[in-house]
Amino acid sequence: MGLPIYLQIVADIKAKIKKGILKPGDAILSENALCEAYNASRMTVRKGLAILVNERYITSIPGKGSYVNEPDSEKYVLHYNEMSATINRVNSARLIEAAVIVPSPDLISALNITANHKVISIRRILYSGDEPAAFDQKYFIHYEEMPIMAEEIKDLTFPGMISKYTRLFALKKDLTISAQLPDEEISKHLGLNTVVPLLVVEQKLFDNDNKPLGLGLTYYRGDFGKLSAHSDF
Amino acid sequence: MGLPIYLQIVADIKAKIKKGILKPGDAILSENALCEAYNASRMTVRKGLAILVNERYITSIPGKGSYVNEPDSEKYVLHYNEMSATINRVNSARLIEAAVIVPSPDLISALNITANHKVISIRRILYSGDEPAAFDQKYFIHYEEMPIMAEEIKDLTFPGMISKYTRLFALKKDLTISAQLPDEEISKHLGLNTVVPLLVVEQKLFDNDNKPLGLGLTYYRGDFGKLSAHSDF
DNA sequence: CAGTGGTCTAGACCACGTG
DNA sequence: ACGTGGTCTAGACCACTGA
């Protein structure tokens, strides 16, 4: 019984939802009714309900009441880091290119820049022990005050690279995951003789105003790359 | 200026973190100091800080103070639904098997059951318009009181199927994403003549006590399946 | 010891929705 | 008009950390 009142309320309502006593669409007790039921002040009750709202168990509608939500069965939490031993067994990297390039038309549109902008291209092979596990390509916009610092950058993740130049908390990130077959160049870099499917992770980084900051493509050998995600709560 | 005080506090502190005025590890003003700064009561200040704690911007340590966190640059939100037009362009399904089977050793260990348990196997082809986009295999434990209801189940997602028998809010879900080449059977079902890489999504469903409820495998043609995820906030 | 965050109360005023 | 949730106050007591 050491649980604070507001957490008891949370636990009780969650339990009722999980047992089916409260179904999606049902109204829960009003705040005042909960105050009476738990002999608590309204602020305490509201603190509990705020948690349930935040975890998407219920929705509160001003002037009406609070209602049990449909479960959001589609939502997962994914941890991704192109250099993570636990995720991809990747534990080292070798830089094969770090250059300022003239962007291709595709890159120009992906980064939303004009043709006279320069772009930094970073290419790496990511290793799992001695074996090449992935080919990694990053692009980001080159500004004058931005030295390439190849040595510093070699072992970083993409957000890590970008955060050399910007506050990381300002980053927005999109990930797109697909399966592809390797082209000749990637086959060569990864030393592939047979046909191996690739797990491709595309990262797009944006600043707080949704201006593109960089584009990353990582091509994992299908027998190395595995991503995992889990439902929250 | 219509913003409530507690949201102003949230916005101000977020801004300071994003601009680098507050760096990871830095202490923020104490609650009492913030009360003075914003001419607000402590409960109002705490309401703001609670949001920052929840969104992982800061951590509060009793007796000491609140501190700016290292950004969690690995965390993404993934929406997945094997039948979603927006995610996979899948808009219909055809059932090719719905049967009670004797589980293989692999299945027995994956579902953590004994050999005398029966398992329901559901096999479907998922279509994008007229084209087969994925081969879908589900397994879940068969209990006596569980009719198969093939027609009802045909167009459901895996959580949808399971929720026919259990409260959905109690579900825990794991997703594993990988790239594979099709075996003969899958090639046949998807009508593949050339070598096409597959994006494979493995779903494991658990109840609230982490007891396995089901195993799902969905094999998307690489040119159809694309998953996307994004950083939160 | 003084300062911090964690919990809680008993009020208040507001905007909103329904009868 | 009444009940609802949303915001806010000015206190209170507690457990904890650090000097």
C-alpha cells in the first residue's frame, strides 16, 4: 500500500481496462467521483488521469468526461543505431571516402538545396569482427565553416556526425527500412560472391524547422542486419 | 500569449536546450526559483517539469535538482500493421490455410508450449490491388474454446486476431525485421520468377505475464514492403 | 541544517457540453 | 443551470542530499 494515491488510481483503471470491465468508448468515473471514491483531492486524481492520458489509455474531453481509447495496436518503439553491436553486431568501421562532392539531382531534391551547394559524402564499411557487415553512405550539406574531420567522424553514428555541427536535441529523424539486392559496387565493397539480400536503412535528418540536414543509407548484409522493435507499456 | 504558464515553462526550457544554453548534465533552475521566475505556484511549475521529464528532456533527482539529459538519439516510433494500405499498399487478403496443426519443435520452443498443445496456423496472401505483395503466416495456441472462424479472421491483423480471444490492452508485441531470399514455397505463392529480396517482419505477441500468445511471419516482396519510423517529439 | 524534489489538500475561476 | 474537464494558488508534510 506504499503506492501514492495517484498511482493507485492509474493501476486500478489500467486493470479494469485490461480485464475488460472498461471497454474502448466507455466513460470512466468523473474527476469529482474519483475524488470521492479515493478520498483524494482533485489535483491528485488529475495527476493520475494525466498519466493515463499520456499513455493513451484514455482521452479527456472538456465539458464531457474521460473515455477509454481504442488500443493503438500499431505503435512500436524501435532502437536504431547503425554502429550498435547489440543491434547489428557492428563493432568497427573503416572509412573509404570523405569528400566534398557536387550533388546529383536526386541529392539536390532530397536535401532541398540548390545546385551550387556542396555536399559532404562519407562512405564507410561497417564490420562485425573481421567480416564486412554493411556498406554505409552519408550525405550532408557542406557549409564553409565545416571541416570534414575524417578521423573524428569515422566511428560515429549519423546523428553523432551531425551533432558536431548542431545541437542534437533539435534533430528530427526519419527512418525507412526496405529489402534490396546489392548492385555491383556494394557487392564489391562487401565482398559478396553469391546473391545476398540487403536490409537497407535510409535515415533522413531534419532540423527543427524541417529543413533537411542529411541523408544516410546503410546496406546491411541480410544475414547480419536485424532490427527489432517492441510495443510500449 | 494564450499559452498556459506550465507550457510556457516547457517551451522556454526546451528552447534553451535546443539552443545549447542548457547542455546535457546542466542543472536547471530549482522549482522554487522557477516559481519566482514565472510568478507561479509550485504545482504549476511542477506540471511543466513533469512534461519535460516525460519527454526525456530532463531528469529530476529528489534532494538534488533537475538535470538536462543526454539526448536519446536511438529511439524511433514505428507504425506497423501488416494490412495497411499506407504502410505496405496492402488492401486485401486471401486465406490459403486455416488449420489446427501439430507444432514443430521450433514452434514449440517459440511459443513455450508442450508437444501435446495444438496450434492454429493461418496462411494468407496479402494483395496490393491484383498483385500478391506478401505471404503471411501466423501461429497461435489453440485452446478448446477457440473456434477458428476463418471468415472473420481473414482480413484482420495479428493483434486483431488475438484480440478475438483476449483483451488487446494486455498485449505485448515484439517485431523483428530482416531481409531474406524466398524459398520455393514462398516464390510459388507470390508468383516470383526472378530473384526478389523479401522484407521479413516477425511478430511475437505476449500476454501481460510475458507468456507467448502467437508468432507471425510476413514476407513482403522487397519492391512492396517499406517500413518507416520517426524520432518522437 | 537549509534546500531540493515528491505527494497532497481545499479551495478558486474558466470554457465547454448537455439537457 | 449544472456538471465536466483545464488551469492555478498557497499553503502543508515528507524523504532525501549536501555542506
